Amino acid sequence: MNPLRFVWERLESLLTGRPSPADVRRNPWRRMPLEPPLRAFGPGASVEFGSYLEGESKVYVRSPTEVAMWLLQCQYASDVDLHGEEDAWLHPATLEFVRCGDCEDFALWAWRKLVELGLDADFVIGNRRLSDGAVQRHAWVVYRSNDGEFLFDAVERSLERILRPLDQVRADYEPQVGVTPVAARYVYAGLYLTEWVRRLSVKRITDRT
């Protein structure tokens, strides 16, 4: 790498709080002290995330396994088929009623239920690499418990695929933005692998859960 370019990237990183390209390539999972706008999550992100934690839920679960088992009873449906729109998100209470949706709908419901269980769970948007090598935009949940750190991919169709240790699947997922259990937005270094990051206005945060 050109030494002058390396120095410039490091200086830019220090001044802006954004990761250098080398840092991003090394660890896209690094969490950054930056808050993204709602639109970084996609067109369907039209309300603050705290609203997904509000309202009555009529489904009782006692563990992440039971969260996964309920989702296995739901049917996958694209936003175009379900709403006639490219990207529209269901409130968790609505998903409980219709029992069909796409990755964001399933992940938002799983995130809420895991938070209700008292787990340190984050809703995440980014890219997923498929077995055929294709890359698609996707939503999932990462949660931490006494047993370790897990990735919860709510649209998978078996318990073994929905719930997996994060270290086993980290390379197949490229996170961009996330939401904490208290509905605070944050940025992953992986966001800076996208071209459209330059059109986003992110702000620095210093002390947040």
C-alpha cells in the first residue's frame, strides 16, 4: 500500500471517527461510536425502533428456542407480494396476526421477544452471502447470553439454521447498521464497504448502552 495513502487514511479516520478502508476489510463487525439516520436501514424503516417494542404481544416465549419455533410456523412472503411495495416493515403485533412476512419482519419480532426475555439483543441490517456466492441485503439478530454470542437468522427453516454461534457464521454476514435493546442506532464498520455511505449523514456518539 502506498505509504502516503496509508497516512491519509489514518488521518481521515482520526478526524471523522470513521474506520479506514484497511480497518473495514479486517473487521466489518467492529461497532463504531456513530449513529446512522433511519434511512440507512432501508426504505421500510419509517418509524423509530422504540415503537417496535411497544404495543401488546400475545405470544409468550420462554427461550430463544421458543422464539425460533414460533417463527417456523410463519410463512415467508416478500414485501411486493404482501404489500405491493418494495420495502414495508410489519410491527411485531401485526406479524403475530398475519403470520407471514420477510426478513425484516421476522427479525424485528425476534429482536423484540429476545429483548423481552432480558437478553442483550441487537437488530442488524447488512448483507448475507448465500451458498451459491450471491450477496443479498438481509436482516438478522445478534444476542449475547451466558452461553455465548449467537446469530439469530429468523427466516431460516430449521432450529439449527436459525440459532447458530456467531463465530461459526461471522464470515457469511456483513453487518452495516444495528439497534441496541434500548432502540439506540449504531454503525458497524461494514457500512463503509458500501458506495452509498457517502450520501449518509452520521453523527458521533460518546456514551450510550
